[in-house]
Amino acid sequence: MTEGESGFRLGGTDDLPLVFAGSCSARLTAEICRRLELPVSRGEVVRFSEGTLFVRVLENVRGRHVYVVQSTVFPANDGFVELLFWLDAFTRASAASVTAIVPYFAYAKGDKKDEPRVSIRARVCADAMEAAGADRVVTMDLHAPQIQGFFRVPVDDLYAISVLCDEIRALPLADPLVVSPDAGFVKKARRYARRLGAPLAIADKTRGGHDERSEVHEVIGEVTGKDAVIVDDVVFGGSTLVNTAEELVRRGARSVHAAATHAAVTGSTLERLRASPVERLVVTDTIETQPVALSDGLVRLVSVAPLFAEAIARIHDRESISVLFREDA
């Protein structure tokens, strides 16, 4: 057996996993492989002038266990179609198994038919991934955890809470308060509060349509004099964070920070946040293809590569990955 940087056990040379990078997750894949002490396996993506994609596997994958890392955003549709082509290519090349590592699952908000004549988009994506050849899916902080049930193959939904809480503890918070941005995130927000030993407040939010705008009507909980930390799974347009932060300040919060797993942000999002009471936004590197750089005084970027590296090692060595879901981990 060999061990990676963090002590992850891996099998003999002939049985080492092959980890490939999709074009939306090249940097994260490189860091995952560095921690596993493996090279990034060779593949290429060709984009033709009419907009179609062509992927080519440049390794012999026959009888090998393959892992392909690909977030599906910026551009979401290209990223997802590319992932399908990778899955199909590995399957047709006779890989023993193909695991899709999808750090950010872009269509996770399309988890239900909540109005007439609409598609359940996440279910369509799940069916497509299975049809293309995925034997297993590993993702992180799905917007709707029930999406795991859309798949017939195993799905591991990892949590970024451990790395985000480490960064939150490093913030200048004298009297921290964890804030859920809406009722739907309360269960996860309570986990943050438990880990941080902080009380919990809940914002009452409504969203009128599909324009990524929201309105905060009420905050349930004692806010005055607190250092509030708004926690969420993903940041899009920023209106939820901004409106919640402004309401917290109106109710007497001493400071407002925020933490989210996924940063699907654009330049207008960052401008909106910079003009808001939010002093610091902590996010992970599940998305690396944003059209704007995140390295500034507002955004603190932390890596989830160790979590994905350990998941790959444990799956490959047929070990339980339940340790990654422990509340006290």
C-alpha cells in the first residue's frame, strides 16, 4: 500500500485510481491529485467553431477505476455536456468503473415541479449522467439533498461545513450569531451554530420569480450587539446576502460576515456585496470558472480538495466514507 500526503491509503501501482480533470475544475483536480500524490491523468477537450465539444482520453483506462472532476457552471450547459462526454468516453474505453466528482451540481435548484409545464431539471441531469456511464457520483452541499434519490447509482453529498467553520472561527467575532438566510436552510444552519457554539437566527425570505431577487421580511432571533454570520450553500446574484445583511444591521447587529460553499458569482454580484454591510465572504473552490477574480479583500477562498481527495481514496480502497459526514468531524 502507498499513502498520500494526508495519509490516505492507496492500493498498489497497477490499481491506483486514474483522476481526470474536466475543463471547469482543472485547478481543484490538480490539488486533489497533489494530496493523493498522483499525477493528473491525461485527457483533452477540443472546442469547434460551431460550438460543439470533443473529448479524448489520452490514457489506457481498460479495467481501471476512473474519477473525473467537473463542476457544471460558467458555462453551465457546456460544462454539463462535457461531463457527459467524459463519462461516455471512459465507459466505451472499458473502464472498470467511472465516478463523477461534481463539486458543484448546477441544476440542483430544479428539484421539483413547483409550477405548471416545467421540467424537473435535476432529474433530467441525473438520468443523463447515468445513461452516459456514471457508476457513482460524489458532489458537495447539494442545494436540494433529495436529488440523491433521483439517481439509481450511489451518490455521496459531502459537506463543506468543517473547512468553512475553521475560517469563520478565524474571523474577528466577539459575540457570533449564525443566521440562516431562509427557513429552508435552517437545518444546515443549525449545524454551523452547533459547531461554532453560537445561537441561531432565521431570516424570513420570499422570492417572487426566477430573477434571483429576494426580499427579507423578518428576522427571528436576538440580533442586537451580535457579530452575525450568514451561512448558505450557494451565492448567485447576492440579493439574499445583501438584503439579509441590511436587515441585520437595522436590527442592531455589530458586524455582518457570510460563508457559503459555492460562489457562482459575477462582477455585478461582487459590486453588490461590496456596497453592502457584508465585511467578509468565505467560500470554497468548488467553482473556479467565475468570470471575475475572487482574490480581493472581500472574498476569502478556502479549498475543499482535502475532502474530495479523502473521498476518492476511501472509495477506491473500499472503505467507509461515513467519517466525512460526522457532525463533530
